[in-house]
Amino acid sequence: MSSIFTKIVHGEIPAYKVAENSQFLAFLDVNPNARGHVLCIPKKEINKIWDLEENHYRELMLFTRCVAIALEKTVPCKRVGMAVVGLEVPHVHVHLIPLNNMDGMNFSNSVEMSQEEFEKLAAEISENIEL
């Protein structure tokens, strides 16, 4: 059965995309820890990050770095935190979370955003992406 992220990749479920290339996709988390919380995923469905081929892993990290740099330019924060947890969805995903304190990495926190806020923020981050 396809993961929810695979369904996003195939366009079966909408997402607030911020960056995409032939191998990877970045989109806003719909249940964000902070404004600007982004998920970076490989388009190929792989359950665990350590199951990625070494080159694919490196390419994912390079893609994620580009997204993090754009995120830092777009959302005021002290830094962008990165986490790989993998318990929620059985599809590799890297969380990028704008942080001003350690509470931002607490996954039991979330912020509310309207559809218009998601759309505007996704467009703003996309403008700063340099892939």
C-alpha cells in the first residue's frame, strides 16, 4: 500500500510544495511544529533513511540543505533544525523546522495556519530555492 507521501508525489493528495526535482520533493507539513515546518522526501518510497543507497542519501541531504537555506531566508528564526524520526509515515522524510528555542523540536506542539497562509508561505520559500 502506498504511503501518504507517495500519494502526494503522484498528485493523489494535494500538498504545499516548496521544491521539487526528479528525485525529491519538499512540502510544508500540514501539522507544523512551527510556521515553515517543511518535509523533504525522496520520491521513491523507502521506509527507513538507512535503507537509502549511499548516493541517494547524499543527494537527499544536498536537496534538504538547499531547502533549509531557502527556509532560513524566508522565515525569521535563530536556525533551522533537522530531524529524522520516521515513526509517523513509513516513507523516508527529513523534517526542517525553523527554531527560536528547543520547544520547536517538540513534536507534540503544533501551530495553526489557514490555507491562505500555507499557500503564501510555500510560494515565498519556493522563491528562495536554488537547486
